[in-house]
Amino acid sequence: MSLPTISAVICTRNRGERVVSAATSILRNDHPSFELIVVDQSTDTVTANALQRFQADPRLRYVASPTQGLGIARNIGLQLARSPFVAFTDDDCRVPSTWLQSIESELTREPRAAVVFCNVVPGPHDESAGFIPAYQRRQRAVVRTFWAKCRARGIGAGMAVRRDLVLAMGGFDESLGAGGRFPSAEDADLALRAIVHGWYVVETPATYVIHDGFRTWSEARELATRDWEGLGAAYIKPLKAGYWRAGIVLLYELLVPAFIEPLRPLLRLRRPRGLGRLIALIRGCVRGLAVPIDPEYLVYQRATRSAVVEQSL
């Protein structure tokens, strides 16, 4: 049997049957040669049982892992993938039938691209009750410089990588991402490290994923704190390793989204909103300074994780 030319990876933990919708949408893709790897860090068997309906589909590979952390889970999927391109989406997302074909086309079109982000559009929801994190770009961009990275803000719900390049960079930082030491920004971190190492990041509107991850407005502050602290921890690493030009990305985050934008309501004589971003960003930087990094790969040092074995459903 020939190897797939692209792999899709869903990482999940204790989300029960929610992963079924994401898996179904990927398995409905019209790509002629792909595999789907589900990395399950759940502490129960609900997700495994829910995926039993796909056990006759040879494209689905199920991996149960005793580990915890999105960065770790992404690396497990990356290492197990049998194809040169690996597309990631979340367990609360759905993708169109052309998603994998479009992702593969983008990576083939730009051979120096280590990372590709597609649009992430919010699913149906009540905007008065809350929001769904999303990211949409109207025009394609090839990000080659640190300055360009300042305005390139793709998110991991719609992300793909060139496997060999990312593995050569040390993979995802396992201290970053939900469940990690710094519970966010493993996606932004990988993009910045790619540019540090001389590779490109592509952001494309050629395809999209639909995000169904609804958050109430009361959850917004906690989510923002998590995200901005993660960004601080991610963006301080190149400076620790002596990549001073990368500091423009952190400086931009400090001055524009974290400081100037929250103060704009003052121009309309209104109360500033969002200054907690600045506090969280600085806290992430300070916490990151206290943790040793691998200066070659620009990842935080951590203990060796448990071995993972692929399982049958």
C-alpha cells in the first residue's frame, strides 16, 4: 500500500464525542491519499468508544497517550505521520471536503514554507452570549521576516507544517499549549522559530476550518490571560538565545496590541479595555526567563515524556 501524501492530526483530551464531528469532516475529504491520526490524551475511554464507528476505515489511526499537553500531542502526531505534510485542526472544528487538497497545494507551491495557516471562521453562535476564537485573512501572505510576523497571527485550529523541517527544528515546544507549563501559543511559537531558522510562514485564505469552540463573555478574560502569557513565554525565547532581531515581534506585541489598542477608548472618553494583555504578556516573559531553553531548537527544556504506542480501536 502506498504511503499517504498528507496526514491530518486531531489532538483531543476528555472531550468525549465532540471529536466525531471533526473526524467525520476530515474523512469526507476528497483528497486521494491521506491519513487521519487522532491523538487522545483522555483519562477515560469515552472518546475511544465514540471513534469505534470508524474502525473499518483504514485511513484512521488512533493513538491513546498517557501524556498531557497540546504541544506534546502535536509532536506525537507529527512523529507518527507517514507523509511529508501534516495538517492540524482541533477537536471542536470542522473542515470542508477540499481542505487537505488546498493545504497540500499551498505547501507544494512554497517549498521554503515550514508552516501554513488557513482561515478559521466561527461556527453559528449567539454573539450576545459569547464568542468563538477565529482568524481570517483576505489575501495570501508569505511571511519571511520578523517585521512581517508582527501582523501574521494565524492560529493552530487551521495549521499545517512541512514535517521534516519542523522535526529538524525540534518540533513543537512541549511546554507550550493547553495543558502545558504555558497553556497557549505553541502555534505562534512554531511560526516565529521557523522564521528564526530561515524558513517561511504562509497565511492563506484559499481554505478554512469552521471553529465551534464557543466561549462565554465571562470566559474571555481567562482565555486572553492564558493566550497573552503564552505569547510572552514564546517570544522571549529567541532573545534568551541571542536572536536580537526577533525582539521586534515582542516589542510590537508590547506596544501595539497590549498597550496602544487597549488605550484607544480614551480618545472617545471611555474606559480603557484590555490592559490585562500587557500584564499577562510581561508575566509570560518573566516566567519564561526563569526556565532553561535549548539554544539550538529554541524550546524549553523538560523531562523526557512517556513512550506512546499506536492502538487499534
